[in-house]
Amino acid sequence: MLTMLGWPQEMRDSSSRLPLQHCYGGVRIVDWPSPTNVRRLDLATLPMICEFHRNGILIDQSHFKSLESKVSAELAQVEADCWREAGRKFNPGSGDQVGQLLFEEMGLKPRLGIKRTPSGKVSTDADTLKQMRADYPVVDRILKYRELAKIKGTYIDTMPQMVGPDGRLRTTFRHTNTGTGRLSSEDPNLQNIPVRTELGKEIRNGFVARPGCRLGSIDLSQIEMVVAADLSLDRSLCRFFLDGMDIHTETALMAFGLDRSAVEWPNFKQDYRLPVKQVGFGILYGQTPAGAQENIISVGGPYKPIEEVEGIIRNWFLVYGGVARWMQQQYARVKRYGMAWDAFGRSRVIPEGRSVIPRVQSAGLRQAGNMPIQSTAGGILKLAMAELQDAVLDWRRAYPGEILEPLLQIHDELVFELSDSLAQDWCEYAKGVMTSAVRLTIPMGASASVGNCWGELK
């Protein structure tokens, strides 16, 4: 926790700079760093985190054994495909062998140029190879092999060995591993299980409910974008949310100056909506133009020269001028105080923002624009967790023979194990608590779902 010693007097007085929007256990929406406020917020989440650690989540061992056999066979097939495409045997997991094959023997070139490791060797990391995936089948096979091997080693092989005597897997959630205050998961990191791939879903299918119970999930929708709209009060962004419009489609139409009929174009989503979506999230996450360029390619989008990506970023800020002005205010904060803070008063020291080296200062300014959004979103979820924990105790007293156990927090999602008779009612109740945890300018949305395993939850 940061000390306030030496801070300006205006920053020591965090009594109530903004109208009180919510108060839980003394936690308030403030406009200055407030260590006391943050301490109360973090402490309020500890009871539910302790429940996460105590409860764990049930693992279907037979499912993982079957999945291990399936992925091993698939790995062998993909390796054979790699050899066939290359015309010889090599280890797809070896950076040296892959670099020699692709860049020396085959003479392939990444779209964004060859990168090198600190030791001077040619880099064959995922970002480099993804630039070449659409052009060269052998690169697609190598990436697929590496992705399968990593998931198999990290999750499919390892997690069943980490299960306790009661058949339940327990991850460790930490408050202090991220600069934004969001919870992190480790040993194993369940937050990194792929979401959009079929294999990721199959892994989630191995996390199940005990007999007579179901798993329930409540997930806040587009929380970072909602927070960005609330903090900046950007008129366009607020209007799109309030009118229930598709944010990324509307942004693409305005950023590229397209008529609404363009939405019907066959390649509209791929060529316009996807790049704008990735740029928008990249801005909120503090990405550089080069990072946004790589991100567009990595999700299957079209290759765009760095100048065009920079133009998309400029147009994004023209569409959302309120967000641009709000970010300029964050840059001014970090230059003056050497730190940024969120709506709950959580601060992050960013000395890079005051550097005289342009490259270093630019990185610090990106952190200053990203931190309040990410941290405020995490704070909203923590506040919801604190309120839901009180509700958990109330429901247990009201239904003494039923099961209601908090299991996991994955990004903006909470997962519970619930008796069949409580599952639907609890998820709808918890959805209401999470969407009303803080009164924002833009109403928060959430989805609730119930299933027999994690993979069935939406």
C-alpha cells in the first residue's frame, strides 16, 4: 500500500470529491488516491476469496484421461503434417530448428519483418509466426503444434496431478500480482485457459458439479468499454450503449466513413469491424500501434501497414473525442504526480510518465490511460463479490439443506456450485447484484447461465 507522505495536500484529503454513487463498508467513489478506501475494498473481498481456496472445483479425471489420449494423437498427426510440409523431419517446438527451416532454408519473411532475441538469434515467437500463418501452411502447422503442446503440458497433463484427495482442484488467487489490482490466478492459472477454441471448451468440460448440483456463471458484459464510457462521458460511446447498438460495428462505420449499407458487405466484419474492435480494446489495454497491428493479424484479421493502423487509431479517437480528452487528463495526472488512480482511489506509481526519454514516457502514458479503466472494472467486480458474499450467507441460512459455494473468479466472471433447486434463482439474483454494484452513467449488462460443467456456461 502506498504511503501518502509527501503527496500534495489536495491528494491527502479524499473525503468525497465526487458525488457518492455507492457505499459498501465505507467504500466510496472518489476522485483522488485513497489507500483507506482501497484497503476496505480489498478486505471486503477476502471472505469470498477464502471460499474459492477452500472449495476448489471438482475435476472429472476420466474426462482428462480421454482428452490426453485424444490430444496426444492429434499432436502426432500435426507433427507429421509439419514434416510433410517442410519436406524433412524437425522439432516444431524448437526455436532454433524452426528458425533455420523457415528463414534460412525456405527463405520465408514475416510481414512485419524478422525480430531477434536479446542473444541475437532470430525470433520464432508466436507473434512472429502468426504474421505468416495465412501465407504458409507449414507455419500454420507449427503454430497449431505449439498451441496443442502448450495446452497439453500446462493443463491436460498437469491439472489432474494437482487435484486434492477430495477430487477438487484449487487455484490460488492473489491481490498483489497485477498493477491494476485485479485478481490473478496461479498454480494453475485458470484465467489463461483458451476461451474461443474448441480445445479450451473441452478442457472446461472437465470441470464439473457434484451430483445433485449444477455450476452457475455470471459474467459482466464489455465492462471495460462501459467503464471507459462512464469515466469519459463520451457522447457517442454512451449513446451506443444506451441505444443497445453494436459498439464495434458503429465505430467501424464512423472510423472508415462508411454508409450503413456497408454492414451487408461480405467482408465487412473481417476488413473493417475486426480491426476497429482490436484497436479499440488495444487502446484500453495500452497497446502500441505495432502491438495493435500484431493483434489484428493474430486473431485472423487482414494485414495492415503500420501507417494504416495508426490512421485507424486516430479515427477511433476522432469518433470518441470524449475518451481522447479523458486520456489527456490521465496523461497530465501522471506527468504532475507520477501516478495514476482509479475511481476507487487505487493508485499505481508510473515514474516512466515523467521520463525525459520519449520512448519511455510514451510507455508510461499508455499505462496511465489504461490503469484507471482496468482497475475500476476490477474494483466493480470486487465490490460485487463483497455484496454477493453477504448474500451467500443469507441464502445459506434461508436454505440450510442446500449447497451454494463460490468457486472461481475468472476475469469478469464468477462461478458458483449450486443445488439444482437454487441454481436458476441464485444466478438471476446474483446477476442483479453485479449489474447494480455501482451506479454508472451506462447501465451494466451481464449474462447468467447454468450447466453441468464449466464448458456449458456461456
